[in-house]
Amino acid sequence: MSTARALEGKRVVVTRAVEQSRDLIGRLENMGAIVLLFPAVSFSEPTDTTELDRAIRSLGKFDWILFTSANATRFFAGRCRKLGVDPGRRGNCLFAAVGPATASAAVAEGFSVDHVAQEFLGTELARELSMSIAGKKILLPRSDRARPDLPNMLRAAGAEVTEVVAYHTGGAGAIDPGVMRVMREAQVDVISFFSPSSVENMRAELGEEVVSRLGKKAALAAAGPVTSAALRDAGLPVDIVAPLATAESMADAIAGYFSSSADSKARAV
């Protein structure tokens, strides 16, 4: 099978928010996939921006600003603009990002990224910076559902960390009834996940029994180690791992999985 059409006729579920899915949907469809959108997660501005606004108005006091997701960069930059603050204004402040996808989003918003973690992990970013952040003031804009591992590691390295909620991670968005039906009947070939929240929200939306059945019948694809761990913690298999949280990485990983399967069957024959 040609890798260009490696997903011919495959039903691939995309669980990203609608506004984040266009690139991935296009890539999958170009490979022949039938794409089903199941927006298992949604994002919005925080209802209370008091702490966020205070941090933005005093950016000059920070030595580092760390971005752990593309959403963090977009919502943080958007709030900066609403307050009349140039998001790219750096002074003596340095910017760091977790992975190339987050770095690209930061650059697109006008930030100049000084350090990109070699692995797609917030804890890896903390480890790489640990020798240079003692006594430094770090701003960490993130989701209201972000895990404590990163700030804990930064503080253990001697940094003074200010955490602010830059965006709210919500539940599933509007789901087409037809997509809901095929999901409940486990009539899909792949389900792609980009965050632990998408795993949690799908389980809440469909129920444990349905998700367990899906895990046995469909290939589950995860972006990076954190989402992979979330699937395993939920008792679900991880069949495909995209090394980066990008549309290109996910599409290529899914195509590679089916291309390898087809090649193995051909060799067996």
C-alpha cells in the first residue's frame, strides 16, 4: 500500500477541539481516511483574570516565561494584547517552550524562544533549566487543569515560580449524533488523543464500558509520553505514539502504523 494513501477507508477519530483540528483532518483525508470529529476537549479564557493580568502588567520582573503548550502561548498572548501589552516585549526576560509545536506557536505570537525542551515534557524542560534557574523568577502561564510536576521541580531547583491560569480546559464540545453512534458501536479504526483531558472527557462522555470496547477494537494513538501515560492509567492500550503534538506527527504516526501492518501481512503471504 502506498504511504500516500495508507489510510484508505479507515475511520479515524480526532478528539481535538474544533479550532485545532483543521490541519490534522486535512492531512488524514489526503491519506484516504474518513475523519470523524469528536471534540473531547474545549478551551476558553479564564473567568477570573486578576492574577494573569497582574503578571502581564509586571512582565519586567520575571527572568523566564515558560510555555508548556500552544494553548498557553495563544491565550497568554491574546490577553497581553487585550491589556495593550506587546507579547514580544522581552527586556531581560527569556522564553522557553516544551517541544517544537509550542515553540512554533510562541514564535507565531511574537515571542522569541530562547530554549526548547528536547523532549515533549514539562519535567524535561525543568531538568534542562535546573542548573541555571536558582534564585530566578519564573512565570508559568498554564491551564487550570495543569499538573503540579513542573512547578514543583522548578521550585526544587531554587526558582521562584508564579503560576497563573491563562486558559480554561473544559469538557467535550458539540458532537454529531452520527459520530456518537459509531463510537458507541465501536465502528472506528483509530482514535487520536492529544492530552490527558481528552482521555478523561471521552471516558466521561461515553462511559467506561464503551471506552473499554473501543480500546479493544480500535487502535489508540497518543501524542507524546504524557498522553500515553494517561491512556495506560485509564487501563487502555497505546497502539500508536506520535512523538510530537503536531498534526504532521500524528498523521505520519497513524499512517506508519497501518503501512507497517500492511507490509507485515504482505510478507506473511
